[in-house]
Amino acid sequence: MVLMQVFDRNLCDSVGTHLNTRWLLPQSTRNLLARKQNARLDRQNDLGWKLFGKVPLRENAQKDSKKIQKEYEDKAGRPSKPPSPKQNVRKNLDFEPLSTTALILEDRPANLPAKPAEEAQKHRQQYEEMVVQAKKRELKEAQRRRRQLEERCRLEESIGNAVLTWNNEVLPNWETMWCSRKVRDLWWQGIPPSVRGKVWSLAIGNELNITHELFDICLARAKERWRSFSTGGSEAENEDAGFSAADREASLELIKLDISRTFPNLCIFQQGGPYHDTLHSILGAYTCYRPDVGYVQGMSFIAAVLILNLDTADAFIAFSNLLNKPCQMAFFRVDHGLMLTYFAAFEVFFEENLPKLFAHFKKNNLTPDIYLIDWIFTLYSKSLPLDLACRIWDVFCRDGEEFLFRTALGILKLFEDILTKMDFIHIAQFLTRLPEDLPAEEVFASIATIQMQSRNKKWAQVLTALQKDSRDVEKGSPSLRH
């Protein structure tokens, strides 16, 4: 459909020719042409010259405006008044299409032939259809924005009420209230960010009795080792400090490399970022505090999440105590026997909750270590959106290691229909690179359907039985029965 897109070609050609040639003429000739051009434009204005049907105002336009307004008022039967501010607001609430209504329906310029009546009617119908569709789209978009705003308001109100409950009722009476049904329900809904760090610290605890002074001592040792290493200290000094030269170099280089890969989209932990030195300090201090563990890939993500919610010293205390939990220690110290026991316990509940998907994984020889290791090492902070990972941390601090494996089963259940149609390669790729837009409510709804009980045995009982069987196997008893 062509809508008033034809220029006066003769006019364009003449103007174009004039513009192209005027610079080749002497100054006197150019002045003459300029005077002629001005005279020609004056004549065109006098004649009411049109371009796309629009007539420039003449010199006497101001004089005629009152007369024109009076004629309009006489025809309308009432005086024309400027709209009130309320009317303007009311008009803005109407859903007019954003695409300008200058999808031109005016008649063609006088120098072009008029449209046939049939074509003009067709164009008008097309225009009206376009406006109707535009209004529908805008109405739908406005409704979507309204729903989002209402949801945001409800969420903010819910968070505000939860903050008051945590600050006024739960935290002052932590010892008596943390395990109550009300608090457990609040925990499941997500801890408000303003109190999350305090709740995490209390839930993780400080069984190691680490103080701020101990953190300062470990950090000072770490800095001394960094200086000694950078200045090429003797190998004897390195070994006296608790590291061989090779181990120390590998650990420092690995920390430096991992920090640059920690939440790269946030750009706050990389070199020059506000939390780069803080993350480096906590990881370095931990290698001095636990030289038997040292630094292991994945620790940087855990420390980074804690830094976002706690002060530096408190983040170090929570970090050290968190890694001291049995499951984390088994993985970070790479205790293969205990890791296999955790995988075996996971598969017991996997088969119990998702038998069809479990059989499909078995058929494709897909073992839990392929996808679980990364999830456990980083506590899902690398694999899931950060806000969702923090909600998982909330309940993990409440329920312990069991919730990590329950979350894994919830994710598998959420994508069960997709995974059952994939082969080994595609399953492994999907689970090691989960979708980035996972909605938290859907994930938690899926997790809620997972039952962590098998043959009247809970997670801890199953894990303990498997550990006992594993020790018996080492002593020569029959192999594990699945």
C-alpha cells in the first residue's frame, strides 16, 4: 500500500540540480541565483504552495486566525476552550496507538491524480484495521505492565511485613523461635535481603569459634606469603609457612584466576571492582586457616555470595564454618569414598521420586557426578540465577545438606519431560548449563513435590546406612544392595 510517498519529482530535480551546480559558479552569479530563488519561493508562498498537502502560513495568517476561530465556534455552536488538565490526563489514559495516526489518509497533493474511490476506501479500511490492532497490542501491553506493577507492590508489601516479623519477633528470640512452624514457613518463602546475612550467620553457626581477630591474623599471614612469593622468598621460608613452593604458587594462581570468573556479569569481583580485594582476602585467609584443604575451585562463588550479604570478617566466619560441614568437606577434600556414598544416597531418592527419569539416566549411563559435583561445589550459585540461588541458600541453612540433593531432584523433575527425550550428550550439556531465566516459584513448587523419605527412612538414615555398608565392604562383606 502506498500512502502519500510520492514527491514532486520536477521540484526535487530542479532543487537538486541547483544545489549541485551553484558551487561551480562565480560569487556574483551565485548571488543572482540566490535572489532569484528567494523571489520564486515568495511567489510560491503567495500562491499557497503545497507539499504533501500542507500549506505554509502566510504573512497574514495571524490576522486571519481570530476570524477562522470565530467561524469554527459558530459552526460548532459553542466557544472553543483549551482543554483542562483533567481532560488532558483523561485523554492520556485512553489507549491510542503509539504509531502515529499520520499513516496518512489525506488526499493526494493537487499536482497528483486523485485516488479512485475504491482504492481510497480500501486504504481507509486497512488503516482502521491497523489502528484497531495497535490498540489491542497496547491494551495487552498495558495490562501486562499493570499486572507486573501489582505483583511488585504485593511482593514489596510481603517483604516489608516479613522484615518486621524477622526483626521484631524472630531474631530477638532466635533460640526459641527458629525451629517453629511459622519461622520455617517464612524461611521457605525467602528471607528478606536486609536480614538475610544475620539469619545465615545464626543458622550456619560458629562451631569453630572463629573470631574477628583470628581472621585478621590469617589475613596478615596470607598477605605476608603473597609478598614473599612476589619477591621470590626462599623455598625454606615457604615450607615453614605451611606450603611447598609449587603448592603455594598453584594456589595463588588458581585464586587469581577464579576471582576473575566469579559472577562476571556483575563486574564487582573482577580486577578493579569494589569487592575484588575482599574476595581475594577471604580466600587467601582461608588457605592459611586450613592449609590441609587449601583453595579448591568453586570456593570463590560461595565466598562471593557471603560477601554480598555479610561484612568481611563475618563472611569469613560463615565461609569457614560452612565448608566445615560434612558434605562440603567431603567434596572439597575430594574424599572419593564419601562422595560416592552421597551419590548413592541421592540415587535412592532419585529412583523413589522419578523412576521413569532414573531408568532413562541408567539406560544412558548418566551418573550423578556428571552434574551434581558442580551444583554441590558452588551450592548452586554458579548454576542458577543469583536471586534463586540465594533462596536455595535460605532453606539450605535451615535444612542442611539434605536440601541440596532435594533441590537437585526438584530441578530434574521440573525438566523431566525434556530430559527423557534427550541422549547422554544433550542431557549432560543441559544439566551443566541450565536455563538462565528459571522462575523461582516454579523451581520451589517442583522442589516441594519431592519426598525425602524412602521405605520409611529419611535422608540421614539412608546416608548413615550406606556409609556403614561402605565400611563393611572395605572389610570384605557383600557389596552394597541397591
